Amino acid sequence: MLEGLAAKIQATMKKLRGKGKLSEGDVKEALREVRLALLEADVNYKVVKDFTARVQERAVGQEVMQSLTPGQQVIKIVHEELTSLMGGAASKLEPALRPPTVVMLVGLQGSGKTTTCAKLARYLRREGRRPLLVAADVYRPAAIKQLQVLGEELELPVFSMGDKKDPVDIARGAREHAFSHGNDYVLLDTAGRLHVDEELMTELVRIKESLEPQ
């Protein structure tokens, strides 16, 4: 999902980069496309509205419009505001005082949690860590198999108890496995869910209370 969002924003910015002059209408049209891309990526409506308002306020100023490179100026503003929206600075994954560090990946269905889980594990291994991938999505068909295939490709261990177990029990079992096998990070690939799905949201709370993930 993030790759798709980035591609859409980059395509919009490319249109601006090629313009020698910009009108207020050009900026509004570009921001409309950015707004749609963010909303399609399930970014909160109010967050998107505030973001585009800040960019437009800065981008339609006389200094930007009359500069020699107005397109580049607008792109710079969008980049700065996106960086601010994401927190402004990179934050590191802090290890637990007592290993293993448990990380729970959550989000909507199709948002890329399983792939992100594998990428995070690969990153941690490069940092000298020993991550354990955990197949805790017992609802989506082939979710467990997908994580196992990614684990095989990356030569990383995958913990699974099948799709008939309670995800809370799987998470507990994974932590015990990590203790006994020297894994210092446990990465839980959980099922996709909406915030209105009370049963699945309660499941996340139970996992959190059981393992206290980072």
C-alpha cells in the first residue's frame, strides 16, 4: 500500500516539476490528486484535510509562484509537510529491557503487513539481531503459507501453530519458542481488521495484555 501511495504522489509531483510557471489552479489540481491518493490509502480524512490546507497555504504564496523554479518549490513544501506528518524525525525500534522484544504488526486487510513483517525481519538481521517471524493471522486463506514462503526466501525462522489455534496462544507460544531458541525479536503478523470489528479488535487487546509488545 505504501509503495502505491508513493508512486501516485511521485507521479503528481513529476507533473509539477516539468512546468516552467505555476498557477494557483495547478497547485490545487496537484493537491487534489495528492488528497485522493492519501484517502485511498486510508489516511484519516481530517489529517488529509489539514495536510493539504497547510501545503496550499505555503505553496500559493507570491514568493513561490514568482520563483524561477516554482514546481521544485512546491515539491519541497509537500516533502516537508509529509515529513512533518510522519513525525518529523526517524524513530528507532527500542528493544525491550528483557528480550525478546515483541512487535505486533496491525492494520487493514491488504495493507501489506505480511510483507512488511518480512522486510522488518530482514532489516533486524542486518543489524545483528535474531528475529522470529510469527504467523498469527489464522483467518486469511494462505496467510500462514505466505509468511512461510517469505521466511524460506530470506532464510529466516517462521513460527506457526496452524490456523485452528487462538492467535493469543500462538503469540504466547512464539515468545516461549524465542526464549528457548535465542531469538531476540518476535514479529507478530496479525490478521487484517477494521476498527469497527469488535471481536478482532478485542483479540488485539488480549495479545497486547498477554505479551506487552513494543
